[in-house]
Amino acid sequence: MSRPVSQPINQQTSHEPNKQRFHLRFGIRLKLLALSLFLFAIPWLGYQYVWELESYLRIGQEQTMVGTARAVATALHERPSLFDTQSAYLTDVKPGTDLYAHKIHDPIRLDGKLDDWQDYQHLSLEYGQDHLLDYHDDYQASSFHFRHMVGQFGEYLYAMFEVTDENVLFRGKNSLRVDRNDYLQIAMSDQNGRFQRYVVAPQEAGWVNAYLLAEPVDSMRPVSLETQIQGRWLNTAKGYNIELRFPLAMISSKIAFAITDVDDPQSRQMRYRIGTANPNKSDALGTVLVPSPEIENIIKGLKYSNARVWVIDKHKRVLARSGNIHKSVGLSSSAYSSTQGLKKSWWQRIEQEWLLPIYYQILTKPPADFIDDLQDAYALQGQDINQALTGTPASLWRLSPDNKAVILSAAHPIFIDEKVMGAVVVEQTTNGIRTLRNRALEKLFHVILAVMGLGTLALFLFASRMSFRIRKLRNQTEAAIDSHGKIIGSIANVNARDEIGDLANTFNLVLGRLGQYNAYLQNMSSRLSHELRTPVAIVKSSLENLQLSQHTNEDAQYIERAQMGIKRLSSILNNMSEATRLEQAVQSDEREEFDVNALLSGYVEGYRMTYPSHHFSYSNETGVTLLLGSGDLFGQMLDKIVANALEFSPQGSMIAVQLTQRGSKHVLNIDNKGPALPKHMQGKLFDSMVSVRPEHATSEPHLGLGLHIAKVIAQFHNAEIQIENQLSDSSQPIGVRVSLIF
């Protein structure tokens, strides 16, 4: 069996690597599903569009704010009477010396307890060593210092002093001097520009009034009681408190407060003097800035303008303000809150209860409340203000201290005699724009969800339809050709006018042409045998006649060789005719039930008598075995297998026929002691025209049709036929087994 086979051997198959490669399968549905993921880019594009829209709205709001600031500043241009000329023209402002009268919202009770100042405690200033005016001993902060602030309520100026003094010393009961004890000195410039000095030096804690001091600046002699300056002196655990009140009409804008500390009751010498400015020097007084009622009246109407408006002097101190930043949201929200209070529709309920909670996992709502760091501000800072005080309008975006709100401020300068005397600052939050942006995004998300849902569903249905048609075409194609390449069916024409329809019609056309070609090949052997029989008969009869005539020994040798060739050719034609007839018989033969056991017993007994050169054995482990088919064809199949075994097995060897049960299947094994089969040929020996016989091994022609006919008959009985080598315990081949499983 070392002869080359009559069919080419696919050498590449034997060298293929055994390892399995993993290939990720991407069907059309998965590809379309992956492509549909690009639909998720729509929300990003929509968000970018809304973000750009918000940017334009912010630019518009910024321009509106600048316009508002310009309009307010226009009303204040060239009106110097509205500004405090005494302080507005200062080149510099000293903190602690130049005071700011904070706007006090509630009346102040002059009881010395400072409870009414609780909301403004953070605005008070600490006066200590930095504001020391005079001293007799080395200064000790623990011995004497105070906190001080001034405020405005109505037409009065209020002042508070929270003094820390380790030894409070009052004026003596019978003493006319006011400078031998702890006392408060007030110096101011009145509305007429006159320099006036006052002193508060009570003999005991309680209600106090100030005394007007004599004109020489070094005199501490009181000349009259000034009842307009009223207050309360209250001793505390750490010193004393003083609350004062006097009309704003008493002063222009210059003022100074100083407290003198006297601790020794014997010597009554001044120990420290700390003040906002030196009250004994008219040119050393500080200023007090009182919010301008005139400017406040001008901008009072702007509190309805949905903005907070500040008017500051050139030292950035607040002259007036109007509005509340928490209510200054910019764009009005009435457009998208008009449905509040109305009965909700089913869609609104779905939106409110289902969709919006999902959206606001991404979106952020504008805060209902946030920290306003400028709520009690008396001076403003900012790059926009700095630029406005140089004469150029400017705007600034900033975050609230808690980072919850974005505040836009626009500043515009106020000109008097072509000089910048202050600025108007207008502020708004972007809460209105953010709310409008959220509303736009809500509607955008509604549309996107609808588009994505419908788009994904449409793509999925389209992909499923495409996949279904392709799988149907694949199944029809697989069903049209059997495992041996024989065309056994066709593909129906498709009316769909698309690529898949064209592909199906093309497959149908190709299968038709292949079927015609296969039919031509299948009938070629019968036609060929039919066409060759007549010339073979003529040659054979001619040779027989020629053999009867006179001829030499050399001619007789040639005639004998020609007759042998004609005999082989006739044998080949007979085998081809037999195979053709058998295939036609298989296609037309009717099936009937027969007992395989009885048939095998009879045939094996006949083989023993016909082939005495070999031994035959038969065993049956299944008893009566009925099979639907043809007993004659089954016998022909058995003859072909046994003939093959007789040819290859040595004489005197055993050919064993065994019928067994394997699960629900019956197995018929026919074993012989023939040589081992090549491994790569074990699956091909049942094909037509395939043989493993060595060349010139026999005088009879062999076309490899015996086992092919056996396979055709096995398929007729719905059985599977196999051939394999039998192996010993040491894996050595000891024979060949043909198995029929049915």
C-alpha cells in the first residue's frame, strides 16, 4: 500500500497547525449596533450647542450690565454736590483714621450693652499700639485697647467703643477737671468748617453727654454741655462700653475719636491715649464717610431692575447701594415657570417624576441661596473697579465664596470735571441663564431620548431583518449542497431589489449551472462506457479474426497483448456501468424492512464456501435487527467490503463480521488483517476513483469504485460508513476495520 494514490493529496492540510485560533465574530447586527453607538454623540453635540448658546447669553448679559452701569453713571456725571467733597478729593484713605459709617438697619438702644451691634461686630476695628497717640508708660495691649465702629441710622451718627481697661477710673465727684480720669475725646469739623472738640468724662457709669472744650487746642476746660451728643457708659468685666449718638448735621466729614486711659487714682496721670486720629490737631482729623442719601434716592428705583447697584467713591468706599444680589438673577424665569400651580398632565408627571431626576444627575440647579460676601461691605475691590476708576468701563466674573453662584459685575466711571470721582457697579448672578440653559437642555434631552430610542430600534430591526435574510440565504446555500459537494437543492428566487436579493438570485443561477455541470459529469461515465463498447467490440472481434489467420510468433505475441488490453478496457467499462446502474437503482429502489442478522448469517456462510482461502467468523450481540432498506443492495455493499478485505488480507487469515449495539445505534464491524492504511487517506477511500493499491499489483483494473459503491448503499440505508486501522495494545496496526453505523 505504498503506492501513490490516484487523487492528488492536499499536503497543506497535513501541515496545518493544530492550535485553535480565537476569532471574534462580529455579525451585521453587532456592527450596526456599534454604529448606532454614535447616536450617543448627539447629546454631546446638543450640550455643546447649548453651552455655546449660554456663552452668547452671558456676553449679552455682560453688555446689558455695562449698559445699565453706564446709564446710572450718566445720571451722576457732573454732580459734585452728591459726593462728599471733603473725602472724595483725598489722595489717600487711612484705614482706622478715615471711618465709614455703616448703614444700620435697626434702631440702636443707647444702653451700653452693644447687643444692637451684634450683626456688625465683624465690621468693627481694633485700636491698639498702631493707633497709640500718646503714652506715659510702655504700652501693654492687655492693659488698654478698644474696638470701635460708627454707623448711620436715620439722621444720626452712632459710635460704639468696647474698651478693655484693667482699671476704670471716673472723674471725681467734686472735680471740675475732665482730664484726670478715663475719658473719650471727640474732635470734628462742623458744617461751617469750625474745629470743635468735645469730651465725655462721666463721674459714674450711666447716661452721658459731652462737654464742649475751650478753643485752645491744648485746653481741657469744658465750657458748656453739648446735649446733642448723647450716650451711655457701661462698666463691664474687662473695662467699659460707650455708645454715642449725635446728629449728622453737627459734622461735615472730618472727625476723630480718642480715649485716654488713667489708671493711678493718686497721681491721675495719663497713661495711654489711643484714637482714630489726633483730636487736638484740626489738620490731623480723619474723615467719616456717610452713605449719601441723595445718591440712594437716585438709585432707589433701581432695586426693581433685577440687579444690585453700588455707587462708590474713588477710594472704593460705598456711597450708596440698591437691590439684593439673591434676587438679581438676570434673565426672568417667568417664561418657564408659568405652568406652576396648574394641573399636571401625564407627560408633565412623567417629566417631573422620572426624567428630570435622571437629567439632574448631570445638570446642576442654580442655588436657591448662596453666601454673599458683600452683604455688609463698605468698600469694594476688584479688577473691574480698578479699571473703571481709571476711566474705562469693565466687567468681571466671579464666584461666590461657596462656589455656588457665578456673579457678573460691571463698573462704569463717574466723571466730574473730567476726573473720575467714583464708579457705578452693577451686579447680577447668572442663575437666570443657568435656569434657562437647564430648561433648554431638558427639552433637548427629551428630543435626544426620543431620537436615540427610535433610531436604535429602527437600526436594530433593520439589522435583524438583514441578518435574518443573510442567515436564510446561508442555510439555503448549505442545504443545496451535501457534504460531498453534490447539488441536492436550489435557492428560491427573491423579489427584493437590493444587494441581498441580487446575491440570492446569483447563487441560484450559479447553483443551476453547477448542477448542470455535475449532471454532465455524472452521466459522462455511462455515456463514455456506452460509446466505447462498440469500438471495443470491433477491436476485440478483429483481434479474434486476426488470431485465426496465419501469423508469426512475434505477431501472436502482439495480438495477445492487444487482447489483454481490450480485456482490461472491457473490465473498466463494466465497472463504470455497474456504478452508474447502482446509483440509478439506489435512486429508484423502494425500501422494505429486512432482518440484518439473518442476511449477515447467510452471506457469511456463503463466503466460507466461496472463499476457502480465508476464515470467516460472525457474531451477533443484538439479536433480530430490522432495517428499512433493500436487502439486495445491503448484500452488494457487504460483497464490496468483503472483496476488499479478501484482496488486502493474507490468505488463511480471519475476516470477522460482528454486529453490536452502541447506545441507540447498531454497529456492523468487518475486520481483516490487511496492511495499515495511510492516516491521511482514511477519510477519502470512500470517494470515487480513489485507491491505495500499488501500481501493477494485479492484472485486474481497479478504479476505486468498490468502497464508493459501499458508501452509496450505506447512505441509502441512512447509515454512516467508516474505515480505520486496528491497533494493538502497543498502538501497532494489526489490521483494518470497516464500520457501518445505522
